[in-house]
Amino acid sequence: MSDTDADGREGSTVLVPIDAAEAKTLPVALAEALAPIRIVVLGYYPVPSQAAPDQIRANREEEVTAAIEDVVARFADRGADVESVVVFTHDKDETIDRVADEYDVDAVLVPGDYAATLARVLVPIRGDENLERIVRFVGDLMRDNSITVALYNVAGSDDEAARGESLLEDARDRLIERGIGSDRIECRLDRGDSSTDAIVAAAGEFEILIVGESEPSLRDRILGRTTGRVVERVERPVLVVRDA
């Protein structure tokens, strides 16, 4: 079981999907960054539409399980609370959503180009929706390490800027209440007509992003509104905090 926070709730959980057909070793920096959070490693093996998953599983399960155990060990070696599940599937996105629900995860990792260190995190804040879940997840991620975070908002008008400043200050205060030092939190407000363009441009300064999902399923997140467009365009890994 994961630790509980000051309110008696269990800490956050992140789902780390791994394509078991490739089973690349995850960077040490990622394992170290996610170590404060409970981790569920999902090893999914894509099955061709004309093949039966049970048949592929019978032939490949031992090999796939061993590869996923290597990933689990990388997290466990850094003190993470980690477990794993292996699925042979025709539909990767459906499998990720289903497992995310089954394990009640707070966020899903979307892989990207990993830097040598994951020390600086960009957190776009677009509104009140999902804010508490985002703040809780960010606070859990920043526990027991020196990660710094930039809370970020894009405004297209003076009214939006005033609201953006209020949102950023609220998020900052909530993180401080969760024990995060103020010196590790930056609030950044930009002006622009396109929040997607601004977030993508700002992302180049950071090693990882944390965003709130804008749709109820992974497929809609990837194909949908601002969050989906950001995930498609940024090169860095993204942690999508679920609105569940």
C-alpha cells in the first residue's frame, strides 16, 4: 500500500505503459523522479487483429513478463512502491484506460524524449477543473527530492490574465500547504492567443510536463482539445492527471 497524506488519503499512483514488444529499458532519471509515487507498470503486447491474444500469450508470456520485470526492478531499486500487469491486446488505448480504472491511478505517463535528469517540471494550469487532483499529484511527485515546478498559465486578455494570476497563486498556496518549499515553485503567466502554442514553446525549457486531462478517455485525450494537442506536439514525456 502507498503512504497516506496529511488528510489520511493514500498517495498518488501513476500508470507507466510499456510496449512489451519492444520493452526498452526506462531511463534512470525517470525511475528516480517517479520513485516517491506508487507505480503500476503496464506491459501491453500489441496483438495483430487477425491473431488471438490467448495464442500469442501462450507463446510469448514468459519472455514478455521477464522484460517487464526488468522495468519493475529499475523502479524497485530506487525504493518505489511498484507492481505490474501484463496484457496481450488488440487495442492499446482501451487497455490503458481499463487498467487505469482498475488500479485507480491518478496519472498516466505518455513517453517522450527523456533528458539525463528530470529536475524541472512544467505544469500548465488552465482552470479550476481538476486543479485539486493536479496539485495533489504534483505535491506527491515533489516529495523527498529536489524537483522544481513552474506553474504556468496563458492569458489572451487582461481579464484572463487576472484570473490566471489567481489560479497560479491558488495552486502555489496549495502546494505550500502540502509541505513544498516556496523556493521550489515558480508561477509564470504568459500572454498569447493560443495556449497550445505557448505551452509547447515553454515545454522546451523543462524535462517533463504534468497536464490535466480534458476528456474522459486516453483516445479522446490524444485526439481532443488542448491537452491532446500538447501531448501530440511536445517532445518531452507528459504525465496526464486523470479527471476521475
